[in-house]
Amino acid sequence: MRDGKWWGSRVVLVLVAAMLLTLGVAPVDAKMFGKKKEKEKEKEFVPFVPSGAWEAYIHDNEGRDRTLVQPVEQNDDQDWMFLRFTDYKGPRGRLAIMRVENKSVNPQSEDDEDGKVEVPLQQIEDLFSTSLFNTNRFTLIERKRVQSAMAEQDFGASERINAASAVKVGKLLGADYLIIVAVNEWTPKKSGFGVAGIGQSTAEVALSFRVINAASGELTFSGTERATASSVNFVVGGKQAPINYSLQSCLNKGAYRLATFLKPQPWRGSVADIKGNKVYINAGSNRGIETGMKLTALAKGEAVIDPETHMPLGNDTEAIGTLMVTTVNETFSIAAISQGCKGLKKGDQVEIAAEKF
């Protein structure tokens, strides 16, 4: 008798599911990242309290701000979906996303006739641009400008990075760093089951991120991130939502890694022009420059060449004085000479003095 009631309840659930589908009710995705383990439920909640410095935190699906667990590998993939950053007061580096490559080695013959996984490269680039922008530390160069510079300098899609082309592209774009993203794994449906229209599936994404120093053409950062997501939802039209969640988590991980890696790297701008005591700098509010900032003027010396690769490593510089930013426009700023700066000329460099961001 009890078995009959049990089966009866299951039939009711199936009928309700079918009715919801008929009515067009949206898929249930409340458990998009799967059932939590008991120990995860009991994990201590540590509220996020801003320290005044730039830092990352989690704004969870319950609307609470909590501290990002350190080391960051201890955070669940679900947590990375809700990654946030505090405001940042300081100069921002200029990044150019050069390309997103598909290197997936997980062919799934059911996806298309060729047995290859279809990867939305443009969508990935757009989402990653947003993730980087949301760190509040970077200015991103427009895609059209990047494509034009790549075509002009023949910055191809080969595995080997041409340092000379990277330097030329960097100069054309005025970029500090060039970014290349590769899709190493794209598995929309790693596992799953379904009963009468109710299904569960797991998706997994693995992406690698490379950062090239635009001044030297050298690879300065390379790392890989991975994220999974699962759901208990109504399968509609064969579409599986978990891949979108695992992708966003993976991209947020990559943005965090890049932002924390580039954080201690020195920011530098260039002298665009000099008129009397006014020094025009090629960075304005679009790059985080503010009135009152103190700058160190750096006389640009001879280029330093790598004796093995014969590639430029940058220029020798010498501090020759200090400047004070007096006027800030969107794309440039004006600074007054505070001390020294004898021999300062167009093309010399400036960097932030005194304050450390």
C-alpha cells in the first residue's frame, strides 16, 4: 500500500512538471551548482567589512556580502559567480584582449556533424571584457581598434607569440598588456539523467589566460582556471543552462587572477607635450588619473635589448623631478612642474609618486 502511495506521488510530480512546461514556466535553476554538502551548509559565514583598500568579495545569492576565502582555491565555483570588487582610486592599466582561441579537446559528436564542440568565442570575449572591467582596475581598448592593429601587424593566431609584433601592436593601441584567452575544455553536458522531462546535468569549462607585456613583448603571466556547474531543471528544447554558469565562474576566476597579478606592477604614462610649465600626460579620467596626484618624471634613456632574442626589454629611465596633476580631462591630464624636471621632453615617462595603490 505504501508503495502504491509512493508511486502515486511520483506520478503527481511528473504531471505537475508537464503542466508547468505546457504553461511555459521558466526552468528551475535554484540548484544550479548542485546540492551542497552538509559541511558546506555549516561553513561559517564571515561578513565582508571594507578596509578602504581595493579588494574582492562575494555578494552571494542571498544578497549578503561575505569575505572571499583565502587561499582562494577554497571558494566553491558557485561563489565565483557572485564575485565583486570595491572601488579603486588610482591609475588604471590599459588592456587589449587580442583573441579568444578554441583549443577544446573534448569532441562531442552529438553537437555537430564534424564531431567538434561549438564554442561561442565572441560571447566569451564579451563576458571576459565585462569581468575585467568590473575589477575597477583596467581600461579596455575597443575591439575594432584591436582587430585593426592585429591585421596591420599580422598578429596571427599561432601558438608562438611574435614578440616584435606584440610590441608594435602595443604601441599602436597604447596598451600596457595584451591578453590571450584559450578554451581548453568546453563540456556543456558532462553527465546527466532525465525522467519525464525532469533532468540534471553538469557542465565544465577550462580556460587559460596569457598576459603579454606590450613594452617588451614578453609573456609575463600564464594560468588556467576551471569551473563546473550542475542543475536540476526542466529540460526545454535540449538547452542546458549550466554551461553559462560554469563559464561565468571561470571567467571571474581569470579576471581575479589577472587583477591581483597586475596589481603590484608599476603604472606609467607618457609626456604628450610640454608648454611652459604645463606638462600634458597621455592619461586622464579614463585611466583613473585625478587632480592632486603626484608624479615622478622619468627621462627616457636608451633601449635595453635582450642579447639572446635581440628583442627590446624597455628603456632605461632616470628620475629627474616631480609633477603635480592640476587638470584632468577624459583622455589626458595636465601637470605642473613641482621640482626639477630639467631636460624633460615629449616621449618621456611619468609614474605615480609617494602614494602606493
